[in-house]
Amino acid sequence: MEVEMSASSDSLPAGYEYKTERFPKNADPLREGIKKYDRVHPCCMIQANSVRLWRSNDLSDLTVRCGGREWSVHRFVLCTQSKYFERAVEGGFKESTEKLIELQEDDPKIVGLMLSWFYNRYYPADSAQSDTTPDDYLSEAQVHARVFALGEKHLLYGLMDKAVDGFRVEINEWWITIGVAKGIVEVYNMTSEASNNLRELAVKMVCTHRRDVMNLDSE
Amino acid sequence: MANQRQGLNVPDIDFETTWGVLEKAFLEIHTKNASALSFEELYRNAYKIVLKKKGEELYNKVAEFEARWLSSEVRMKIVATITPPLQLLTEGSGGRALSSTAERRTAGENFLRTLKESWEDHGVCMGMLTDVLMYMVSTQAQQHAANDGTDLEKDRVYCTDHRQPSIFAKAMGLFRDQILGSLDRPNGTQLAESLTKVILDQIQMDRDGEKIDQHLIKANVYMLEGLYHSDQEVEEEKLYLQLFEPHFLSTSAAFYREEGERLLKESDAGTYCKEAKRRIDEESDRCRSTISESTTPKIQKVVEDELIRHKMKGLIEMDSGVQYMIDNDKFHELGLVFELESRVDARKPELTKAIVSIVQDMGAAINKAAETTSVAPPAPAGQDDAGEDKPKAGSTRQINQQTAAALKWVEDVLALKERFDVFWKTSFNSDQTISTALTRSISEVINAFNRSSEYISLFIDENMKKGIRDKSEAEIDATLEQAIVTLRYLQDKDIFETYYKKHLCKRLLLKKSQSIDVEKQMISRMKIELGNSFTLKLEAMFKDMTLSEELTGGYRSHIARLGQADTKRVDLSINVLTSMTWPLEAFRGAGEDERESRNNLLFPGSIERIKTGFERFYAERYSGRKLTWQTNMGDADMKATFPRSRNGKPMTHDINCSTYGMLILLLFNDLPTTQSLTLEEIQAKTNIPLNDLKRNLQSLAVAPKTRFLVKEPMSREINPGDRFRYNEDFSSKIIKIKVGVVSAGNKVEGEKERKETEKKNNDSRGFAIEAAVVRIMKQRKELSHAQLLTETLTVLSGQFRPDVNMIKKRIESLIEREYLERLEEAAVPSYRYLA
């Protein structure tokens, strides 16, 4: 169901190296790519293209709206990776004619991360906190948990995997922090039981550090 | 705005309300108002229901909803199209006749169209429903995977469940149950059955040449192909395979059975073939355009069975069948028959059988004709062998007739073969099976005729003597090739060898052959065709001839060296023949008793002198060899002077006559012209066997052109006591006179000779069999009877096909002579070789 068009570096043939960060912020990544590497793997080209599209509204043919925010996106990018978006756009419903998908009950911050992932195969978990008040401050573990939930709702298995990876890093490095604890609560609140890797990770962590966790609780 | 999010921690949603929203939306979808609905909202609602673990209930609700919708709305619409003409059609057997074709077609198309549209709508709507229920479907799949123990994280493929079908499959099943499975009216027929009947009816119209809407049928067939008997969706349980195809095949079979029979009755074979071909193509086109391509091989088999396999025999045996086609050179039609049968069976049994039987019939006619001409009294017309002298004996004429029959037989057989070769090339696509069958049947024709060996040899003989006289090299080549072709089919090659040797012997000794080169060519061809051993003796004959020439030359120079330059001396030219190689009995007109007397011929001095002279010469060259003089085969050139030959003036003639003739004439050299000799006196003085003597006297004293002697009393037959004297009044304008001896010429054998040849042949076959048996047993030591028989047959097949009884007798005889013994303890009769 999911079209896997990732160009993660481990799947590239030897001799090709590609990292998003290498591109100067304002440069055209595609042009730069061609300039920098005389041999560019086709997957890199597509990935570079995709990154470029994410940064501009060029050729946008679909709008995603959520909680007052709007993204101009590309059907090609979304529909090829997600059955949900494909059917929403092609399925003969209201969305097909209006070219607008309104995700009425989702968190716009998380939706933004999801869309970023569509284009970059990556989402910046820390960016969710940038413009927040302490009230709705989210720890990275929390962000990952929510991304996972959103991915599951829309059947984006790649995104779910990514979120699991991120959550694992958090829980392994920062298990002692309150942020992780909040993240774990989030996991149990927001995700379903079925084949849930996040819950597994949480249980594992608690088992490993059970004494410390107890202490934390008592504090 | 975090509290906007929905999750497990939000208060329970109400299932009924949420389902209410969905149900309303589904109704909209079914009434084609989907574009007003928000996918996101519907998806979200279904998602929430599943998240609340109400997926199972949702599934059931949807199924219920669909069942309700189909059984009421959709079914009503379809049932409404089943109008009276269709009811009649679906009710029973006579339905087709009760309403007009046009009525049925319109009604049928209406029904098919409605069904097709309902099906397509159902598909579209269910697609949209599945989209909305995507989360439910995916969790369902995940659960099944978890239940089945498959790792869904690794391969997130869609899992077909064994207990609960996906909602889409479920909906398809509902269509099958609620629509196709329902009755068109109380106690009526199932809609599926009606559908099959309507389609079959339409196809029948198409076969009858009516125009029908193929796409409409195709769409319905497509539906049947997309539906399965059960929700497990087993490939073999497609409704198409269960409900439609068997009926289609059986009605088609019935239709073509009838049509095939009608065509056989009403049209000729050529038309039948074209029609059958057209029908087969038409059916495969129909599968492509109207039904399903998966049926193509099956319907082709049905049509082939009904129109070809079961009818081939009838088709071939039609008045205008294969026999007629062959008689009238219908190459194209024959090709069609061939093509038809090739479709159903690569071996083409019926056609092959027919061809074989026709060839055999025609061959039998040729054989019969040859037999009747050979025994019939001289036919008044058509039998005039040019240059036939009237005084020749009746038997001679009959012999010539035999030759003519032989020539005609060989030519007829060749013509038969060539004729079928043409059919084979043009009509039968040079097919291997038919080629084998043709070869076999022509071989049977040739071998069924008991004189074939003799006739083929005669054919060559005749051509060697006369036929090739005015022919170009290429023509001669063709003639030789013809002979070889017939020879190829011949089984009893040993008999042929006997005859050929006999004929060749006469040709060589009597110098009748037109060209020794051609003879040698023939031999080398036979060598290629029949092998070295076959021509060994024939080649030896040629060698003897060459050697004899050298001998004669050698003897002449030997004489010259001796200095006996006697001009009156008789010149001798001689052929020394190896006794086993040459079938000299060909010349022996009569039985054994005369052989003795022949060797005691009384030669006059001059002849006796050179005879002993040569014997001496020969003995010097080759010691230890015995010469036997075959005086009955020689001939002599003499000069004879008759006083009143040329208008009363003396004239010297060159006379060529047999050795016997020479002996007789020489007797009269020493006699006064008026004195005569009786038959008995002549015999006493020459010692010529009586039969030979009589025949020679006949040619010297009775035949008008060579009457050198006067016979008293004058009559045709030579009787004891007849007197002969020198004919002073002989006259002839010709200088060179050849005395023909009344003889059983070099023609077909008489009954007696044939028996002898046969007997001889059987003897030599007996030896060949014994030799083969001993050779085999020597190698194998022990062998069962059956195996020995087979091996013997194989070994001898190159020469002849031995009679099994003969082999048995030979084995018996070998046991008696203690070459073999029976194995007592063996389970099957077996023999052991005794060294």
C-alpha cells in the first residue's frame, strides 16, 4: 500500500553520498546537487526535487488545512506515498472537487511534521516546540508519540517507523527526564494496542531502570 | 489546542450515532451523491469506531446495509427487466420458439444492460465504501496477520482471511447471493440461471448471423468471472466456471453436433471443411470479443470434437469425400481435410487410413490388371508389340504380352506413387505421418503382387535392351531412378536378385544390352540402395566379361605366336564364366538329363582342334580350373555360298547361328547336295540334345527367311524320321543373315520355370535363414524362441521377409543336426548354441 521512495543513505550504492544538511539553506538543492556531485543517483535527484518542492509552493495542486494552518502540497508527493491521501483526492468525494483536505481533529503541529516527512523522509521533532508557551510545551518523546499516532491513523507505516526510531533514541538517552515520562503517558493515551512498538520500548525501559524509575516516582 | 486531539483518552463516542452518520453517507454514495461528502469526516468516524474496538460491529452493519440495499433496490430494478419473452426463454425447453428473435434480443439486451449497470455501480460504490473503511480493513488485516502468526511489520501485505472476508469481497458475495442467487419471481428461476440462458440465447443469435451487442455480454461475463462460489474466492470456484461455462460448452456441443450432421447431409466435403474452419475461427473470435479468452481452448475442443473428430470418418466417406477429391485432383479440398484433421490429431488417423485404403485399392486394381493381361489370350488391340512375326509360336506371343504387362505394371505403380507424391506435397504439406503411410501402402501394393520382383527386373531389362536407345542422359537417369524407386519398396530383394542376374546374364552373353555404361550405373545405384553384398555377384559378372575379353585376346596372340597362320582356322571368342556367379540355368530350356549329353557333343575336327587348343591355353594360365563348355549358349559366324541365291547367281552369305546350328550345317558341308540325313542320323553325328536339335532344325529348315535346309516331308513340326538336305534353291537379298532360334526368349517365365525359380529361391532362403540363426546363436549362446525369431527377421529384413514357418523348420533342422538344443528348464521355449 505504501510506496517506498526513500533514498536513505544506506540504500544508496557505494560512491553516492547524500545529506540534506549539505545544501546551503537558500541554494537550489537540485542545482547544487548537480554541481557538487558529477554523478548523481536518480533517487538523489528525486529526493532533491522533493526537498525543493517542500520549500516552495511551486506546482502545488492540493491544500491541506488543519487548525487554522494551511499547507500547499503536491498530490504527486502525497498520493504516491499514502493510500489515505490518494483515495481522499481520487475517491470521488468532496475533497476531489475542492482539492482541499481538512484534517478537522488533528494537531496542526504534528500534521506539519507529517507533511515534512512526506517530502524529506524526516521530521524535525524539536521544531514543534519553537513557538510554544510553557503550557503546551511538548517533549521530544511526546512529539514522537503523537507523530506515531497520527501516522497510524493515516496508515503511514514509514512515518510510524521513523517515530519509533526517534522515540527509542529519546527513551534510551533521556529516560530519566520528565519529558520522556510524559511521552510514555502519551503513548498509552493516544495509540492503539495492536502491534505497538512504542509500548514495547516503554516497558523495556522501565524494566531496565526499574529502581531509578521508582525513585523518580517517589520524588 | 492540544485538547482538540482525539485519542483513547477522549470520552466514548456513541456507536449508533456515528454509524448513523456513516449509513446516511453510504446511502448518498449508492444514490451517486458522493461528491457532497467529506472523505476526511467519514474516514475519521470509521477510524474512531474501530479505535473503540467496534470494528466487528461496523463490519456487520455495513454488510447488513449492503444486503438490504441489494435485495430491495437493485434486485427490483433487474427483475423488472425480465419480460415475458425472457420468462418463456428461461422457463424451459421450448422457450426459444415461442417468441420472435427480435423480441428476445431486445428483452435480453435490456436485462443484460441493467444487470451490467447494477454490477458496475455496485463495484464503484463498494470501492468508495472500502476507501472510507480503509482503517477498518487495515486493522482487520493486522489482526488476521497476528492470528496467523505472520509478521505484519515486515510485510504489510493485505492478508486474505480464512474466516472473515474483506469487506469488499463480502460485498461481492452479497451481490452474488442477493442478486444472482435470488429468484426472478416466486417459484421462478435463479437470476444467474436466467443470465446464462439469456447469454446463450444471444450467442445462438450470433451464430445464426444476427447482430448482437458483444460488449454487453462481455461485461456480464466479466462479472461472472469476478465472482466466486464461496467467500474464499478459490480460483476454480469462479461463477463463470461453475454457472456459465459448462452450459455454454454443452449447448455448443449440441449445436455443432447437429450442424455437423446437417452439413454432412446437405453439402459436399469441400464446403464442409471450409465451414468447419470458419466455425472454429468464429468461436475463438467469440471468446475474445464476447465471452472469456479462458474458454477458447475448451470451446475449440468442443467444436473440433463435434465438427472434426466425430465427423472425420463421415466426412472422408462422403460421396464428395477423399476418394472423390483424389479421383478429381481436388488439391485444395484435400488440403482442407488435411488441415482439419491436423487440428485434432497430429497423427491424422482417419485421413491416413483413407489414403492408405485408396492407395491399396488403386494398387490392387493395377495388380489385377497386370495379372489379367498376363494370362489373357492375346488381346486384339493395344497389345501390338511392334515387329512381331506371325509365325512365332503362341507361347512367344504370350511371353511378349507378359513383358508388356510387366512394363505397364511398373509404370502404373510409378504413376500411382508419383500421383500421391504430388498430393502429399501440395495438399498434405509434406507431412511426415502421411509420407510414412504412403510409403507403407505403396510397398504393400508392390509386395502384394507375387510377380513384382520379376516385373521390376523385366522393366529394367526391357529398358536396357530397347527403352534407352534414343534417350538423353537425363532421361536414362530418370528411368534408372524409377526402377530404383520401385526396388526400394520391394521386400523380396533376394528374388529380385535372382531375376536380375538371369536377365543381366542374358543381356551380357547375347550382347543385347544397349550400353554397358548404363548397366554399370544401374549396378552402382543398386549398390547405394541395397548394399554391397547385393551387387557383389552382379559385379563379378561384369568382371568375368572383361576377363574373358582379355582371355580371347590373349588366346589370339598365343595362336599368332605359335605361327599357325592358318587362314581357314576357326576364330574363337570366348566367355569364361565363373560357375557360381552366373545363373546359367536361364539358358537350360529343359531338365537335368540333357546336361550329360551336352558335354559329349561331337565336334568336327576343325572345331575340336581349337576347343582343345583353348583348353590347353587356359590350363597353362590357370591351373586347377575346370572348363565346362556351354555349347548351348554359343553362336557362330559362317560364310555359306548358295548357287542360286541372287537371281539365280551364286552368292555368299554371312550366317550367324547358334553353335548347334553351326554343327548341323557343317554336316552338310561334306555331303553331296542331293543326299539327305534323317533326324536320327543328325543326332547321332552331333550328339545334340533332341529338344535343342529339333528347335535348331526348325529354324534352319522351317523358318522361311533362313531355310538353308530342305525338310521332307515339309511341315512345321520336326518328327522322327524326317529327312533334311542342302537347299540349293535358297535365295535372299540380304548378305548378313541371323538365324533366330525358336526359343523361350528372354521374357517372363513360364509356369514351370517359375516353380523352379521359386523352389531354388526357397532353398537359398533356407540357407540364409540357417546362416542367420547360427550366427545369432553363436553370439548369444542362449536365446528364447520369440527373441530368436525377431532377431532373425531383423537380420534378414534387408534381403527378404522370411516366412515364420520356414524359420521354425530351419530351427528344427538345426536341432536335428545338433547345432542347437532345446533348453528343457527354461520358462519360455528357448535354445542353446552347441559349439
